[in-house]
Amino acid sequence: MLIIFKSPADGDVIMFEKNAKEMLRILGKDPTEPKGIFTVEQLPAAIDAVKAAIAADKVRQAERSLDEDDPDQDVKPEGAVSFFQRAVPLLEMLERALKDREPVTWGA
């Protein structure tokens, strides 16, 4: 199943349900809700949350690269998409929506 994030300020951001629910948890929204909204007033906190999660993911990636020889390390398959790569389009949408003072909604 796909979840679509929409805003009049930007094009749609489409994610697989699993990834979208992870984003919603990070953004402080209930991932079990089939649809919802980030009001203009909620956007600054949402942007900060995504930025913090991206920074934490980059730290994890850097630590993993230092432990490349660790056989117990979870290795992502070649070409796997990182959290950072999934989060950037949504972060850009949130930032554009804030700039244009437009809400962001999500739903299936």
C-alpha cells in the first residue's frame, strides 16, 4: 500500500506504507491513522524532527562504515535506499509548505 503526502505548495511525495509510517512516528503523528494533516503551525516542529532524524541516521551510517569488517553488522543490500534518501523529499515538501504557509496532508 502507498501513502501520499500532499500540499498545494509542492508535488506529491509517495511512500510505501512501511516507510511512511516510520516518518509519521518521527513526526509525532499516529501512524495507524489512515489520513491526517500537518497544519502550518505544526510545520516548524515537523521540520526539526525530520532534520534530527536525518542527522541521527547519518551518524549511524558513519558508524556502520567504520565497522565494515564486523561480521555481526546488519548489511544493507547493494542499492538499498537509506532513511536519508527517503526523508529528503518529505523534508523539502514541509519546508516549501511552511514558506508558502500551506498545510501538508497524508492518506492512502
